[in-house]
Amino acid sequence: MADLGDRKKAMEDQYFQDAERSIKLKSRMDKLLAQWIAGLIGRDDVAGYGAEITDARFKGGGDAGVLSKAISDLQAAGQNVSEQDVAAKMSEFLVEAAGQP
């Protein structure tokens, strides 16, 4: 029985490590996305805008919330960037974030 308990504990530990890794990866992606969008819309407060993007992730349902906020902000600033373009940038930044330590 100890083996089953050890295995369960190991699986739980792995699950939490994977979840933590995913959260950190998405956070790095969000920062890169925020830098890109802030440059397009003329926001000087990149860290503040990054916090808004992170807030959109947690309140708006993950990537969909981030994408929605990004499109809304870009349109409000008069930038003609499509949803597909933003989604492609998100994918690009996710790959870049995965390569960061």
C-alpha cells in the first residue's frame, strides 16, 4: 500500500509542477505580448499594461480573455491588427517564452 501512496503523491507533485510551469510560461508570454501591444498603442507604462493583460487572463478565461483585451485595445487605439495577427503573435511569444530560463 505504501507504493500506491507514494505513486499518488508523485503524480500529484508532477501535476502541480506542470501547472506552475504552465502559469509561468503564460506569464512570460503575456509580458512579451504587452510590450508589443504597448508599442503599437503608444502606452509608456508597459508594466501597468502587462498587469492589465494578466488580469484579463485570470478574469476573462485564459488566452481568449487576453486575445479579447488585446483586440479591444488595439481597435480603441485605431490600430488595424486582425485577431489572427494577434493570435499568431501570441503563439510566437509563447515559443519565445518557452526558450527563456
